[in-house]
Amino acid sequence: MSEESESVSVPVPEIRGVTPDRLLHTGGSDRPAAEDLVLASGRDLTPATLEWARRRLAQEGRSAIDKQLP
């Protein structure tokens, strides 16, 4: 049996149009915009949904978007 590890780390090529994992993040320090909340809720960006999102963010703050994300 070999003493070398069977797992080998190789670079994964980036696919155009797909956001790489290293750029995906969430965190309490960022301030979500109304657009972020609308998109996280699966709704279309319209004046009505943007106003809905602004009200939710004003009332609930960051937790409004946290409730939408898994």
C-alpha cells in the first residue's frame, strides 16, 4: 500500500456565467438592498415589490432577508 493520500486537490476550471463559490457569501455585516429582498423572495422586480421590500427592511432589518434564505 502506498503512503500517499488518495485524495488529490486539482484546480477546478471556472465556467463562464456561473458565480464561483469563493464569491458567494452571506453575512451580518452587509446591508441588503430592497432588490436583494425581492429577488431572494422569488418575486419580480416591480415598483410594488420594491416598495414591499423597503417596508420589510425598515421594519425587520437584516432578518427580513435571512428569513428568505435557506
